[in-house]
Amino acid sequence: MAFPCEHSDARSYLPVDTAIPARSSQECGFEDQLEEQLAEQAEELDEPSLPSAEQQGRGRWKLVCAGLIAAAAIFVTVKGVRKASVSLRGAADVALWEVATNHCGGTFEVAGMGTVHLINAEGNTPGDAASNPWIEDSKINLASQARAYWGSACNPQGGYSQEDYLDVPLLNRRLQYTTDLSGAGCGCNTAFYLVSMTRGNTWETNCKDYYCDAMSVCGVRCLELDIQEANTRAFHSTFHDLRSEKDNFIGTGGGGAEWLGPRDWSANQYGVNGTCINTAKKFQVAIEFPVQEGTEQLKSIDVTLMQDGCSLRASKYDQALLQAFSDDLKKGMTPVLSYWNDAKMTWLDGNGMGEEAMSFCSKEDDLRRSCSKTVSFEDFSIAPLTEIVSM
């Protein structure tokens, strides 16, 4: 059977406008030549004029030759198919979701909460189209420049409604999940955070989806609690109370010539081949919001990273900051996932004053940016702290 040199099998998988790499005429010609030789060998095997013994001996030899030729043909064909399949499938996974305008990313289960709809943002920033996250095997995949929101419903026809966004109450609760950011190096940001999207704002914002955050990216400012802004070199949890950004973070990484980001963990403990959290593999993140006894006021915010029996923990106790978040965490905040990159990411992953250049990332590292096409999140769970016996 002739191998389809035009990759018709792969073409059916890709979007219509996706370029298909052509196979060389030499490759296709070699396969055609092998097929002709196989046909000739088959005809010769039916030759009746030789004496029986000689015919059988020569027939056996020709069978061996035919088998070798067939094996070579199969090897070349399979190698070509595998090479094309891997490269095309990898390109197609991203192409399908970067090119498509899929408003709804699918649904996933959150243990202790139920089914959640993934609502994809159409714009990363005003005028800048976002790529589309998608769900596969219960895992949320985000391509670069993607953002998505947790929702109670999603309209596949498009359009955004504040009523569709989930307000998740987390006061005196624990939220846990698994993340894979193994391909997100210097200059990349794999983020999971909470914003107060559904209260006090009736304007759809410049991004047309009611999105708000502490930086007014889409024109509206609101409380933002960053559970994770991270790559393979750095991890920040930042609490934007809209009053002061001074030291409102925990984690590790970030800095410049005259300042230093959080250093709750060292670059040896967290990083590629880290002694506790090896960011070349998946790891778990848990955030807890315990309250002061007999009240509904936050006592602290506690973040723990876990992998293979080892854990890194950091906490925030600033009372003014905690008071700013207590009410919104009680009413509920909307979870947001995003993946983006920037040439100026040293605030997250840079070296601080007096640190060796190898510790985190240099300005040149961030400028080059080493970002995988996708990152992922999975295994979300929410539970009251009273039900949690141990970490």
C-alpha cells in the first residue's frame, strides 16, 4: 500500500490554514522503488520452470530478500510517520487552541466543590488576543498568553456575564492543586490567583469580560490575591491589598541591584533539580486561610509546596493586610489561571543585590525567555480546615 507522502492523515487533524511540511521527493521515490521491488519479487516467486528442489531453495532465498526489503520499507515509512506525527501533533495541539476562538474551555471537577466551567478570556490585554486554554484528561492546559476564569456556566455562543463567574468562599478553608510548569523558565509566569470580579463593577472593562486586578490591566482595579506566580526558578504568593505593595509577598526569587524579593526558600531548595521541590516535575501547592478563634478574621495566610514527601512552607501575618482580605474571602473570590511571558520578569525571578548570577535569572535570561508552549493545572480540591487532620 502506498504511503501518503502528502500527509493526508495528519492534514485531517490540523486546522485548515495550518501549513503541512512537505516530504522530500527522495523519500517518496525511495518508498515507490521499494514497492516496485516487492512486486517483482512476488512475481518471481510464482516462477514454475525450475526443478522442484532448486525452485524451493531459490524461493526461500527470495522470500528472505523480500522480507528484508519489506522490513526496510516499513522502517522508513514508520520513521517518517512517527517524525511527522510527533512534530505535527505538537504543532497542532497549540495551533488548534491558539487559532480557534473557543469561548468555553470545558469542565473539570473540584473535590469538595463540584463541577466547574472554564471560561476563556478573549483578550490578554486590551487589543491583544488571548490564546485559549483547554481541558484534556481532567487537566487544564494553558498556551502562552492565555487567561481563563472559573465559572458556574459558560455560553458556547460567546459573551460574558458576571453571573457566570464563580465566587469561591475560602475563609477558614484550604485550596490545593497540582501544577506542571517544568517548561516555564526565565521570563515566564505560570499564574493562579483570586480576584474580586463580581462586586462593585458593572462595566465590562476594556477586555470586554469584566476582568479586574490590582494592576488595572483591563481598566478596573480590584483586590487580587496571587496564590502562584511562578516558573522553574521562582515562586511568589503576593497579596495586593490596594494600599501598599511593600513586602506583601512570600516565596522565593526576584530582585535587582538595590532590592531583594522574598527568600523564604533558597534557590537550592526550589528550582530545577531542587533539593525539595524539583520544578522539572509536577508538584502540589496548598494555600490555607485560617481564622482567629471565635471570629471571621484571618489569622494568617499559609502557603505550602509539596513533592515526594518534602514540603516548603511560608506564611503572612500582617494584620492590616489580612483584614483587607477577610471580607472578600468570606464572600468569595473568582479563581483565574494564566500563562504569559515578558522580557522584564526580574521582579519575579531575578537575582537580588549581592547574589551570585547563577542563583535565579539575569536580565539577559529574561530577555531570551525560555517558555514552553503550554503549562498545566489539575487535581483541585477545597476543604474546611476543621476536616484536615494533617498536611
